[in-house]
Amino acid sequence: MLRYVTTNPGKVREAERYLSDGSVERLDFDYPEIQAPELGPIAARGAREAYRHAGEPVLVDDAGLFVEGLDGFPGPYSSYVEETLGIERVREVAADLDDRRAAFRCVLGYCDGDGFAASPDPVDRGDRDAAAAAGPGGEEAGPDEDGEADALPVKLFEGYAPGRIVAPRGEGGFGYDPIFEHDGETFAEMDTERKNAVSHRGRALEKFAEWYADR
Ligand code: IMP
């Protein structure tokens, strides 16, 4: 049984369409999220933690809002910024910018304890990639970021949605959806089906579902 790991009901609602063949269940597990400058390592670390907790195949979802005029901020720190500043303040800051373009990015991390055959979507192996790049002996450089010499491989699926920051509109969605406009509509003005068709999460889930069908 595949477990979709999140405490966010909004993400579950959006993922259901892609994972609704009865072989997936939500796992309400709040894995400790590391702070890192990129989403991939955060999703990979979360997937390892969740797999160790569940002992079954897991899919974790890490997302963020990247504002061009703020050099990509809040990006991987989106959750912290939403909790502390709130989306209204983010929109106020963006209102002063010349460039209000922004993008949502989502990285899904899949871990089932096994390795992966090559495919276009990347695999995170903890520090082993860096150790290998360091040359002979690099593998023995010490434990990886998880504190383990042998990190579980995690397959990553990325999705991207371009848009811009606007004054809040719409009642649907969650998080930053009311201030993110794509093609004239905010994500909060779209129903789930429409958001999925264009969103970062929809794109990543589509890639995952296609790959997972052959797994
Ligand atoms: P996380 O992926 O749960 O860590 O979410 C990071 C932050 O981005 C949180 O503040 C979420 O509310 C927000 N977020 C994630 N996905 C979306 C989305 O699809 N729409 C709006 N906000 C999102």
C-alpha cells in the first residue's frame, strides 16, 4: 500500500484524483522538515523519515512559492513565512516590486527502500552523490546528512506553475492560493480540477502516476 504523507488536507484533495485507485492511503505523519535552500533535499529527507516510520512505500510532497523580484523568496521557507508573516504581508511586500512574477514549485519524494532504474526524473541519494563526486575514497567521507552511511534512495518528481502575485481573490484552495494568479485567475478562484490541470502539484503528480504505473 502506498502512503501519501501529509498533514495538509488541501494537498490530499488535489492528490486524490491521481492516487484514487484504492492502492493509496493518506498517512497523517508530521515528519520533521529540515531547512534547506532547495525543495529536493527537503522532500528526500522527509521521504526517508516517513518510510522508516511507515515501513511501507511513501510519497511526500514539498512545495513553495518563489517570487522573482525577491530572488525566489520565500521558496523553501514558504511554510515558515506563511505562519509568521502571513500571505497578506507577502502580497504587500510584492506590491512594492517592479517584478511581481512568481512560481509555485512542488517536489514529490518517493521511497520504498529499494533502488531505482534510470529514468529522466532524478534520484536523491543523500550525501553519496557528493561523496562520489569528491573522487576515490569520497564514499568513505562519513555519514550522510541523515546521519547514516547508507542513505535510502528517493525518487524525485518536480512540477512548476508560473504566475504573479496579486491582491487576494477567491475562496478555494489553501495557503498562498488567493494571492497567486495564473492565466487571469487566482488558484483560489479555480476548482480542484482546474487547479490540478495547471498547478505545480498536478504536474508533479502526473509524472509520478505515470512512472508508478510501471513500478
Ligand atoms: P509544504 O510543502 O507543506 O512545506 O508547504 C509550504 C508552504 O507552501 C505552506 O505555507 C503551504 O501552505 C504552501 N503551499 C504548498 N502548496 C501550495 C499550493 O498548492 N497552493 C498554495 N500554497 C501552497
